[in-house]
Amino acid sequence: MAEVIAGLLAAAVSLGLNNLIVRIRPETAVTYVAPLIEEITKTFGGYCLGGSIFFVHVVFGIIEAFYDYAKSRKIIGLTAAMFSIISHSIFGYITVVISKIFDSLFLGVLAAFLAHSIWNWIAAR
């Protein structure tokens, strides 16, 4: 249950902050700032609530999938939704693996942020 709560909180905080950042710095928001906000909120939400960090990322991906589907034309939205679940699950896996290898949650978040930023840069092209 902690994973669901942390995922919901991360999604709500990320949505609010991402919308604000897009208005202030649209040229860097999607590629740099949004991935950083999302990786921090997902990981530390799970950590603070004592849930599985990986499953918080999965829950977040599912929530983002619904959002993507609702905001897009249906075939594009369906594709975006699938990629939201897959990509956020991968980012969660990266966070957990790197955190365990280096015994550092910070490095796990940093690695996931870099992967997420690269992913968004590619997707935005």
C-alpha cells in the first residue's frame, strides 16, 4: 500500500511542478527538469514511506499511462501509455540496482535521472 500512496503523491507533485516549470522554462522542462523532479519524488516517496522503490516507479508509470492516454489521440495515447509503464519501470530498476551496487540512493536517483533525461530527449525529437 505504501507504493500506491507514494506513487500517487509523486504523480501529483510531479504534475504540479512539471506544469509550473513548463511555463517558466519550456525549452529545458521536458528534457532536464521534469525527469529530475519525477525521479526524486518517486524514489524518496518510496523510501520515506518504507515501500518498494521499484514498485513506486511502476505505480507512477501506470498513473502517467492513464494521463497520457486521456490527453492524446487514442492510438498515440495507447502507445504513450505503454511506454510510460515500461520506461518508468526501467527507471525504477535502474534506481534500485545502482543504489544497491554503490550503496547510495543518491547515485541511484542520478542514474535514473540520466536515463530518463536521455529517454525524454529522444522521445521529444
